[in-house]
Amino acid sequence: MGVDLALEADFVLGSIQVRPSAGRILIADRTVRVEPRVMQVLVLLVRAAGGTVTRDTLVALCWGGRIVSDDAVSRIIAKVRALARLTDPPAFALETVPKVGFQLIVADTAATAENQPSRPIWLRRPRALAATVAILALVCAGLVWRIVSLPIPPHQNGRVEVVAFEALQSDAQTRRLASTMSAGIVRGLARAGIETAPAAVPKADGPAGGGAEFRITGTVERPDGRATASVQLLDSRSGVVLWSMRDERPAGAVAGFEDATGEHVASVLQCMLEDRRAYPTVMDAATLGNYFNGCEAMLVGAYPRAVEFARRLVRQRPDLPGPHAVYAIALNHIAWSTDDEAEAEALRREARASARKALDIHPRYAEAYQALAISHPHGRDWGAREDYVQRARALDPNFTPAHLYYISILRETGRVRRARAVAAAAVTGADPRLGGALFEAVQLRAEMDGAAAALSEVNRVRDPGMARALRRQIALWHLPPSEGRATLLTLFEPHHAPPYRACLDKHLAAVERPPVRGLPAECARLPRGWRIRMLARQGDLDGAFVEANRPEPAPSYTTVHFFQPELKAFRADPRFMPLANRLGLVDFWRSTGRWPDFCSEPDLPYDCRAVAAGFATDAARKPAS
């Protein structure tokens, strides 16, 4: 059912009372008004009783199935999270389940004070946090040299033993999947350059093989038409479970399940191992457990959870740079998800302070420079962002997140050829977190070499969902319109709403008979970048410039779409450089000498550098007038 707030009964959520029909929540002796859409989403999440609610379900029941951008859903989710922060401790937590949806977890109000989570660290005042960190640093200052200088024990070797997975049912399909699951994890570790023990032992309680530091065990079952894999990562010496995961798929869609699981496990392991190699030190099981869980939270985008694990690590080991950097990166991502610019800037300031703390400990720590790079909002401050991320890349050439962020900066500023070279180099590495780089590499190949060349690259993509998404992108933007329309019909997913399908079909039909003014009504909810691209492709440059100049909150503004192939005529129009100047791009190009590719096109009807110099002269004259 949908969410009719007038018919919803009042309920209690942790320490707050929710009154959906009145659009209010009661907290102690005060009342807070809640927007209708935010209340609808909150009610739907509570209805799920701890289960996961998909984005498609939210759109269908709270937006009536209309086309809604991811940004619109993210803004409402951010406001729901803000409701939790009205109480101390938060009344509930809202976690992102990667590629699935959202899960609301009600606070345990019966927990003892000792076990109850403390207030999330990102809500504290920056000065209070700085003071706390300073005190911890002073207390530990006399011990840091001892901790770091301790000899690394022989067993802390990073090797992993993968034990054969156990099939919880005796049928042939479950046994086969159990066998392929352990093999897929071994392949994932090998691709990441993580050493595995010479031979796995048949039982999880046997002795560790080959002196491995870690052991991976797991089970596979197929209940109720679902294939489920449970994975545990243990400390081989103590047997303590350091980290675990559980994943499931429909029993009829298990192709690639083992490789996807293997890549995820390898990503979590490599995250910790990279940090330990960058700053060698002894780590006990408690530290390792928090490290692995914090790494996974970062990898899957559960940033509030990553903040909490980073906070625990800072408390356990204030001498390590990694937790400070993870904390800073997670805070920056939380800042991106809020539409309150003042709150976002406060989070970014706190993130920068934590990144600098990591650099105080280890001046050559790549992740700290990455944290400083992403502490600047998208769509501005390109010079500072690029300088910081280049430091991160220079310090750690295998740090894939830094390569991805650099590709984003290059695309935002029009240096598409350089972006392609960086993406092509990144996908040759051993980092299991290469999915994003591969996605960018294929898209850039399509933009520069055409559909046929890009489709040949799609065959390298192991993730079936990613491969399908890339084929949709290529069909929409790079195939001839009639061929693209026919191809898209075979690539739509069940969750693609009819208006979305109609929008793309009508747009491609319009491209076949230009010029067509305006977009179909079904396209109104698409992201602005797509609307600009569609209008320009249809030959409606006036409409594209109206769309590009329409006011929109700065945090959600991106400039990548201005440098797509279908906007060539848009860039050649005399209105483009004044638009780029207002957005700050021209000042970046002129002050750094990092000019975009299109300025070198022989048929461009103006000289980029001359136009930029004219803007600078006009700006210098303004104070005198």
C-alpha cells in the first residue's frame, strides 16, 4: 500500500513519538514539524520492521511511481537521518544497503549506559573533538614511539587461508555453489595480490595452513528459492571472528555470485592491509576487527557506520593515521548527502581537521590527502581538489579511489583525453576496487571512439549488472537513434518505471527528426545533466542554455555533461564561455593553464584564451567603475 498520512496511527520510535497525521514528532517537551514526503518515507521504513526498503519501493509508494532522480531520494533520506540526530543518543539509525535500499534500525532504549552507543562523533562541536584528540595525543605521546617501534610478529604476514565452504543442504546445486564460492574468493584474493596459504584444510577447526594470519570460512544454502552465502574472516591464532558478511541472490541468478563475493572480500582485506603496509605496527584482534568493519562500511557506502568504527579505532589506537583518515573521508561523504550547506561545511571543516591529524602522524599518508581533496564540494575548488588528489596518487600509485576522484575532476574541467588515459591505466592494477574505474574507462571509450569500440570493452566487465548498465548508456547516447531504441527495449530492468522508458524512447525518436523543441513531459524528473544533453542532441540549444542557467543548489551541480560529445555545438555557442565563467571554470583554466580539450578544436569559432583574458580584464575594471 501507499502511505496516506491521514490514515496512519501514531507510534513510538526509540525516544520520540511520531504523529504522521499531524506531520509532527514529539521529543520530550518540544514538537518538530516534518515535511510530508519525509514523514511518508519514515513511515514506510518503520513498516519494514528492520527489513530493507528498496529505492524503487520508496519511489513507488512515496512519489507515486513518478520519475525521481537519485538526488531527490537522497535529499529525503538525509532529512530522515537528520530526525534521528534530534535526540542524544539518536532514536534510530538509517543504514544504506548497497545496490538494494535502506534499513531503519531502532535504538535499543533498554541498553545499559556502558553498552549504549555514544553520540555520533560527527554531531560533536569541532572544537570539542579537537580538544579530545589533543588530550589523547598528549596522553599517548610518550608511548607512540614504543608502539611503532615494536617488531612486527612473524604471524602478521597478511596471508589468508580459504577453507572449503560448507553446503548446508545436500543437493548437487548447493554443493556445487559451495565449491565455486571458495574458489571465487581465492581468485579474488589472487587478483588483488593477496597471498593465500598453500592449501586449504577441509575443516574450519583444523590448524591454520601455511602459517596464514587470517582464515576465511563460510557456508552456502538455498532456502526458499534464494542462494545465500555467509562468510567469516577469522584471526588464525585466536580463532576470533574479525569480520563477517552475508549475501543472497535469487537461486536462478547465481552467475558470477562467487566472483562478486570474492572481489568484496578482497576489497575489505586489501583496505586494511594497505593501511598496515603504509604504517607498519602491531595490531591486536580488537583493532583488526574494527579496521575490517570500518573498511567494509566505507566500501559499501554506510558512512555513519564507518564514522563509528573510525571513532572506536581512534580511541583504541590514536597513534594510527588510518582511522583519522577514514573518519575524515566518511564525514565528507555525509556532508555530500545533506542539502543544508551550513551543516555540510561544518562537517567538511571537521573532516579537514581529522585529515591533518593523520598527516601529523604520517606526513606521507595517501588517504589523508584524498580526504582533503574530497573535503571541497563538487563543482568548485578544482585547483585545490586536484593538487591534493595528485599528492595521494603520487604517494600510492595503486590507490584506486584517488584515481577515480582524479578522473572525476578531469571530466568536470573538460580534460577528457587525460581522464581516459588515467582510467585506462587504473584498470590494469591489482586493486579489487576497480569496478568504478572500469565503468569510467568504457564510458570514455564510447565518447571518444564510438559504440563499437566500447561494446568490445564491456566484455571485460564481470559484474552482470554493471555490464547491462553500460550497454544501456551506449545504446542511449552512442548508437544511431533507431538502433538505440530497439536495443534499449531489451535492456530495461523491471524497476524502470514506464515514464522513464517513454522518455528515452520519445527522445530518441525526436533525435531522428531534428530540430525538436523541448523534452517530453516524461523527462521532467531526469537529472539536469541528462536534460541538457538531450536538448543539445535534439538541436534545441536555446532550451539547453535555459536548463544550464536554471538555479540549482550548488552541492548537486556538476559540469561533466558540458564536455560530452553531443554538446559540441553547445560549447561552440557564444553563450557557453560566459556560462563557464560564472561557474568558475574559466578562472580555473586561466589561472592553472590546464585548458580543456575543446579549446584545441580547429573549428571552434573563438579563442578560449583570448575570451578568458577578456573576462579577467573586465573583472579588474569593475572596482574602478
